[in-house]
Amino acid sequence: MSYLAAGTSLSSFIKAYDAKESKGYFPYEWFDSYERLNYKVQDLSRTDFYSSLKNSVISQVDFNKLMEHCKKKYSSNKRFTCMV
């Protein structure tokens, strides 16, 4: 079930209404087994965030922001589960 009209995105909706929330990132297609929970956040790459729906990967700017957020919020030994 989709709550946004076709051709729109959560990020554009958040920006349009100046919401306090921000869009998170999750490598849905990369996460294909329970063993992936053992990966450390810093071991992920941009290509792990590939989306076949958009036929693209996360932008370098967004990826850098995500990695900075994880570094500040979580210790470097934190496993993948810190991604929110």
C-alpha cells in the first residue's frame, strides 16, 4: 500500500511541508539474509543502497551524511542494526 501519489517521493513530501522528520536510508535489496546483520555499518558502500525501483544508488552526499550520522550516534563497532 502506498500513501504517496505516483511520481512523488517521501523526501519531496517532507521538504514541501517543512516537516521535522527526515527520510532514513536502508539498503533493502542488499539485505537478503540474517547474516547481513553481522556487517558493520562502516563496511557498507554506496552500491549496497541500490534500488531497482529507481534504478539508482544513494547519492554521494546522502551516503556521506548517513555515515557521519552513524559515526556520531554509534560506536564504530556497532553492527548493521544501528541503521535507522
